Amino acid sequence: MKYRLISLLIFISTGLCGYASQVIFIDVAHYIPADSQFGVEVKGNKWISFADPEAIGGRAFGGPGDNLYGDDGGDPFLAAEPYLVIAFPVDVKAGESTADGKVWVPWARMRVPDVHNSFYWQVSSERPYKWKPDIITNAIRWNDDAINNSDKWYWQDNTTGNDGGGFPDIAAGKNYLRVGVRESDPKLFPHLDVICFRNDGVTPTFNEALTSGTAVEPANKLAVTWGQIRSTY
């Protein structure tokens, strides 16, 4: 009886641990064209994508421009433009939402060639989108001056190097992400390739992203993962 009780407790503990966290990797290349401002100049900036063999999916994204967004709307404002809207590839499980007491951390895999080093993020669980938070401040930026001029890919959370960083309000079910340009330059602009939302308190890694099973082809095509693409190199 004693051993059966111990086995039951281990089983329950294991189940709770598996239920207590969720990790979601998002391919920026999966932005929703109809809802995004890709390739359209807004406030002096324009999202582009380009081949980068060091990017996880082989392509990087950025918004090169004149960095004069403050001349058209100031800060805070309602939309950091231009922006990309991306659907979370999987639903947030029941029991894993912010309302369930889980703290989600948004991570961006970035490359910072110069001092222009940040993007804004917002989330929504509704369409038509109701972006949270609705007012954009520096609390919802990926930013860290210590990484300036490194020109290498690294993982940036929402609080390191960003005093007062806020956490996303993630709902159970479907969620959407909006990424907007904050700082830029015509040539030395920051790059993005992958975004990770997680509530387990762990820092994402390159290998974890590769083995996450995240599909990197549009939904109407054969699904291929980052790991499968890398294995063909």
C-alpha cells in the first residue's frame, strides 16, 4: 500500500508539472498579410525580410527607416507602425492563461548591428483585435543597451535592460501578436526571426526552437519545421 501511494503521488506530481507551463515559439515569417503593414512605409519605416543563414528559419525581418516615428504621434500612442500581426501557432491551454495566475514572458530572438535596438509588442485574444495594452509605452518593448553593436543573434526578454517592463495578458485559446518598429536606421536596423512566449520562467535557446516542432511553411502547404530545414544544410 505504501509503494502504491508513493507511485500515485509521483504520478500526480508529474502530471501537475506537465500542466504547469507552456512554451510557444512563433515564426515571424507567418505574419498575416491582410492584417499587417509589410512593405508599406509608415512613419518613415518599412518592414522587409531578407535571407540570413544565421536566422533560425533562414530569413530575418526588420524595419529600416529614418527613426522619426516620434514626429508622427509621439509616445505613448495606439499603434507602433509599421507593424506585423502574427497568430500564435497553437492555442493556450486551459489553466495556462494570465487569468489562471500564470506569468507569461515574451522573448524575441534579435540581432542588433548598432544602437537601434528595440521593437514594441502587443497581444490580443480577439478579432477584431483588441490590443493589450491599448496604450503603447516603453513597458512593452524589447530593449537592452548592453547588447548594442554586438551584431549577433541573441534572446531578449521584456525586462532585461528595460526598467518597468510589463508582462502580456495572455488568454486561454487563440492569441495574436502585433510587433511594431520602435528604433531603426536605413542600414543598421535591428533584426528579428523568432518570438517565444512562455510561462515556465526559462530562457529559450536555439536548439529548443529547432526541436519545438514549430511549422515554418504557410498553413496551406506541407508543414516543415526549423529542425527539418537545418538537417538539410
